[in-house]
Amino acid sequence: MAKIKLTKSVVDAATFRAKEYELRDIAVPGFLLKVTPAGRKIFMLQYRTKGPKRGENSCPRRLQREGPLHEVHRRLLETKEPAANC
């Protein structure tokens, strides 16, 4: 799990590997790009809801698959509600 600034050039340069991996953004805590062995690029936001224990309420939310990075950032700012399965 690498922590770097997610820019368009970093996202475009991310290639698939034998195992899926994550690139975490240093500018937006919890924002990450997951790259699957099939080559899919999935943007996700991981956040916590209020709760007693740290790992208990961690909730990853998939924002969208590949697309313009500015669209992902826009959706990130608009997203405030927790995912349905959390």
C-alpha cells in the first residue's frame, strides 16, 4: 500500500499485477485507488463512522471505476452518506 499524491499521470501509469494493490492519496485521507489483477482501476473512499472502537466502524465505499480524476474528486466532495452495507 503506497502513499503518494494521486494525480492523473500516477493513475494512468498504474498497471495491473498478479495481486491487487492500493495507492493511497496523501492529500485526501482515506481516498485510494485499487488496481485489480484484471487491470480495473477502482476509486474508493474509506472513512469511519462514530463508534467506540477504531476498526469496528471502518467503512470502505467505492466511488467509481475508471473515469476522469476530476469527476472522482467531485463525487468525493459530494459523498457524505455511509454505504448501504455498513
